Amino acid sequence: RLSEESVPKKYAIKSPQDVYLILKSRACNVQREVFWVLLLDAKNRLQNHPIEVTSGLLDASLVHPREVFREAIRSAAAAVVLAHNHPSGDCEPSAEDIRITRQLVQAGHVVDIRVLDHVVIGNSNDSASFKSMRESGCVAFA
């Protein structure tokens, strides 16, 4: 809670590290996969605290576009950043992570909400324990 309270309500998301700093205390302390969505306004400022969309098993989190975009539509978000953790500590995106991210980017086009990135967080307090799918180039974000 302390890390959440230290983030100003209109905090601008400028990099994957910003996402990591917001979520690291949550992501590094759970032993199951959790999928979050960060709702952003037109200036990429956080509209609210990250929303936990799904909570999965030890090594999988089922996510559907309906759950990801429900709050984004309700909140009139201009964009979203997706994030989830890997309790194993390995922050490399899996083939399933890449597949679902592509599906969510396409769904974002349909509802006119940009998906800016998907950040995978490893289960470690190491500063290098996250991976941006945008920066790694494994998914095309338009």
C-alpha cells in the first residue's frame, strides 16, 4: 500500500520502468500470476490505481479482452498499459504472453483504446526484473 500511496494520482507513465516501480511491491510478493491494467488519460497519466484483472495459478493467468477493456471503457481511458508477473522470476514473455498481447492490441484498435505496452515482471527485487514487450519488439504496438 505504501508504494501505491507514494504514486501521485496523475503520475505520467513515460517508460516500462515507471510501470515496474508502480507494481513491483505487488508483483514480487505473490506466488501466482496476476494480470493488471493501468488506465491512462490522453497525456499518459495514470487515472487510478492499477486494476487487477485476473489472478491465476502458479504459472498461468487467463485473461480476456472483455475484462481488460471493461474498466478502460467505463473510465473513458485513452490508453492502457498491460502488466503481469512471472512468479518463477523469469521475466521473458512466453509464447502465450505474446499471443494474448497481440489479441489485446487488436481489441484495443476495435474499441479505440491504445495499448501502449505489456510489461512482464519477474519475482525479484532486482532492478532488471522486468521486460517490456514494446522495447523487446516481440509485439507490434501501433
